[in-house]
Amino acid sequence: MSNSDGNLHVALLPSSGMGHLLPYLRLAASLIHHQCSLTLITTHPIVSSAESQLISTFLSAFPQITQKKFTPIPLDPVAANITDPFQLQWETIRQSAHLLSPLISSSSPPLSFIITDMTLMSSVISVTAKLCLPNYILCTSSARMLSLFSCFPSIPSSIPKESLPPILLDSNGSFTKNFSDNSGSLKHFNGVLINSFEELENESLEMLASGNLTEGLPPVFPLGPFLPLELERISLLAPLKWLENQEESSVVYVSFGSRTAMSKEQIRELGNGLVLSGCKFLWVVKSKVVDKEEENGLDEILGHQLMKKIENNGLVVKEWVDQWQILSQKAVGGFISHCGWNSVVEAAWHGMPVLGWPQQGDQMINAEVIEAGGWGLCMKSWGWGSNHLVKGVEIGDKIKELMGNQRMKMECARISEVAKQRSKAGEGCENMLKTLFQSLTKS
Ligand code: UDP
Ligand code: UDP
């Protein structure tokens, strides 16, 4: 399994979107720490500026990593019937997966195994199976989502059907078809690595390990919580400076991740809600899915009136912020989140109560993890992203509830303590990776 120098050579194949790329790079750093040689396969053209910048910073920080550039055959978004540019990139890679074969087989020294993104599974497994190359998955979502994924189109009894995103209820759509194909290919993989840990998702991890969900499910390695790399630090200091001057636990941080745009109407209701809550707030506004298209100024998006009302209560930014640093500030006492999985794990680590407002995809299922743990709320009644306008008054009331709930604060402190314990050397990731490497040397 290892090369002549005794080291494993691992290739990483992320798909696209910061929520997929970040956990890959965080895992990459752990693998390097374990003396693995790495090849990072990057797909071009890269969709967002955030991804391009992160990839170049990462490769400069780790010059020992080999970059292999993959340029798939472009797809026509109209013919493919896909509007989301990140999803289009997933589909583009899938349809050009055969072109990965020469790229993978020319790796020197030969690869020990590859780690593939979930969105690409069924198309990549046929390539790696022909090359007899072991293939692992890095699941960028929750174990709860993985439990659905592993038996789809069946739905585990622990997950209400209403928690599935509307896009997955359309059984004829291409998203559902890919999801289903990927799910069906799971048993051909050697294992699933996941950014989760026992105390965060005990029930789902046990269910996955029990073998009761699906026959032939490969082993799941919970490696979480993943921690950010030093190189992810960015120089946008204004939010951190502003937070330094706020009272302890007085600020609500609002962000919907890297690829969720809100309608102007909903953004303005949210702004009114924040003002009505009477709390201080740090709000990252996003009106476009891809950062390169974010050309409108805050004045235009929020309107003059709202901008005036906000002035004394909060700070609003439109740029990429250092979420990890923000969550670690004493002044921050609550988080309004779409519940992308990375954000959920980061909130857990920091012991931050979450007002979960899922917008799409796996986010409702992820938010249910927080709700079940008692350290946040999952706003089911607010519907899915674009199909429902939530009024400012209602938002304001829920923010007050979030910031004043003592029971949630206690649960948060508990989960944070466990998460920090897990991320100490020798715990969680380290031990799991050792188990993984041991299983590899046996095969
Ligand atoms: N993030 C960040 N700054 C931003 C927006 C996002 O640091 O301005 C990070 C966030 O901390 C998380 C990731 O980007 O690690 C987003 O992943 P998540 O799964 O939460 O949501 P997605 O963006 O995939 O919807
Ligand atoms: N997924 C998949 N195939 C697809 C789309 C999604 O296998 O074509 C899986 C994948 O594991 C992904 C999860 O479903 O992480 C949730 O999808 P979503 O659109 O929410 O992507 P994410 O928010 O994770 O970027």
C-alpha cells in the first residue's frame, strides 16, 4: 500500500464551493502531519475568487504538495438545466470523469488511495475501480445527512420527509438522479471520512456503524472537529476591531455561508428584524451566489432607510470574513446560520447558540442535529430559502429568544468542551487516522 520510501501517497479530489474545499484542505494538513505525500487535483476554471485565493495560498504554504490541474469539458448550463454555478461544476466534473484516468495513473510515485467528494462519487468510482485504486470519500455534510444518503431513495425513520430539500423530492430531476447514483455507489468505496464526532452525532454515527441502514456500507471514520489552518486567516480586520468594543455575549453574528444568496426583499426583512431585536449584530450580507458577481454596494441592497437604522446597532459587511475568528470573540453570543455543516461544527467548537435558518440542500437535516442537541433552534416554520418571506418582527422575536436562552447556553458550553477535548492531540482525528492507516496496511 505504501511506496518504496514507506509513505502513503494520497490524492484529494474536492468538487467545488468553499464548504467542500475547506474541509479537504484541513484534512490535507492532517495527512501531511502523518507523513503522507499529497496530490491535490484542482478543477479549472475555478468557480469563485474565494476558492482560487485559498488554493494558491494553500499551495504556497505547502510546496511539497503536487497540484494536478484538471480541465473538464465545459457544459452548457441551459442544456444541463442547472442554474447554480457550483452544481454545474459538479456535473461538469462528473461528465468528464473519464479524463481523470490518465491524470491519476501518471502520478509518481503511484497513488496509495484517493479521497473523492460525495458529489462526484458514482462517476469517479468507475475510473478508480478500473485502475484498482482504493477510493475513500470525505463527506462534507453531517453523519445525519450521510445516513439519508446511504439508503436513499429510502428515508431513515429518524428523518422527517419534510426535512428533505424540495430539490430532492423531485424524483425526475438531475439533482435527485445524481444523489441517487452517488448513494448507490457507496458500497464500492473503501470508507467514509467525516467531519463529525461521537458526542455531536452519537445516534447517526451508531446507526451508520450498526449496519442496519444499508447492507455493505463501508466503515465511517469520524475525524472531527476539523480546525482551520493558520493560512485561512484573512486580513479583513474591521469586524474584529468592532467586536473588541462590544460587551461580552451581546452580539449576534449573521452569516449564510459561502454560496447562499438571499433576495433583496428578505435581506431587508432580516435587517429590520436585527434592528427590532435590540441586539448588536455583525451581519455578512450576500446577494449573489458567486462572489465575483457581488457588484452592488450595501446602500443599494439595504436601502438608505435601513442603512440609517443599522448605523448605531451593528456592522454590516459584504466581503469574506474570518468566521472562525469571529466566533471566538467574547462579544459574540449567538449565531444566525443557514447550517451549512462546516458552520455547524465551528459553532459547536466555539459553544455558540445557533438560530438555524436552513435555506437549501442538507441544511435542515444539519439544523436538526443542533436542535436535538439542545444548543440551538431549527426554524422549520420559516420554510426553505426563496419560497417564503419571513417578516422582520418574527425574526426579531426569535433573535431575542436565542440571545436570552440560558438552557441553550449551558448545552453549548458542554458541546464546546467536548469538541475542544476531541481536537487535542491524541484524540479524535489522530486516533481515527491511525485506525484508517492500519486498515489500509491490512488490505
Ligand atoms: N466562511 C468564512 N467566511 C465567510 C463565509 C464562510 O470563513 O465569509 C467559511 C465558514 O467558516 C465555513 C465555510 O466557509 O467554514 C462555509 O461552509 P458551510 O458548510 O458552513 O456552508 P456553505 O458555504 O457550504 O453553504
Ligand atoms: N449530493 C450529491 N450529489 C449531488 C448533490 C448533492 O451526492 O448532485 C450530496 C453531497 O453529499 C452534498 C449533499 O448531497 O454534500 C448536500 O447537497 P447540497 O446541495 O446541500 O450541497 P452542499 O451544501 O453540501 O454544498
